Amino acid sequence: MTKRRPKQKRPTDDIAGWPLRLGRMSTAVEAWRRRAENPESPESGSSLAADSVNGLNVENPIWYSMCIASEPLDFAIDAMRATSTMYPTAYMTVARTAFVAAVNAVWVLAPQSRQERREDHA
């Protein structure tokens, strides 16, 4: 006969741990938000700089997606802290916006071919 292991507490079961987790999320979101507020031009000679053609560049849609991705997450964290209440469906709606925006940035950078990136996104 096998012994059952005692049920272990999952991190999500620990309500007292939420402020700590929110703090870690907030730190990451704040770093992305700051980065999006002060966009840097691609390094001269870099692959991303070479994507620019006729005054159009690929980094603008990426920068915009970063802005759109960080703002809803910042809002959700502020709302969680202010209300101390979980509204899972509401937060998932906000998180979905952030996720889609982040995926858009990755999608812009995904094609291996510079020509594809230029045609699709510039």
C-alpha cells in the first residue's frame, strides 16, 4: 500500500503572498513602461536599423505595441492594490489587451527576411 503525500500548499493558495507577487509584477511592468516612454533608435548598422526603408521604419510599431502592452498591466496592478479584490474576468480582459499588443511586437520581428518585415510592417 502506498502512502499519500500530504497536500502541499500552492503559492496561489497563500493570500498573504499576493502583495509580494504584485510587487514583482509591478517591478517588471514598470521597467517595460519606462523603456517604452523613452524609445531608443536602433543602433546604426544593426539589423533593425537596416529594416528602415524610404523614411518608414519597423521599430515604430514595435514601440507602440510596447506602450499598449505595459499600460493595461500597470492599470490592473493599480486596481488590484486599490481594491484588494480579485475580479478575474475584468483582469483577464485587461491582460488580454497587453498580451495581444506584446504578441504584435513579436510578430513584427518574427520574419527572418528583412524584405518580409518591410513589406508587412513598414
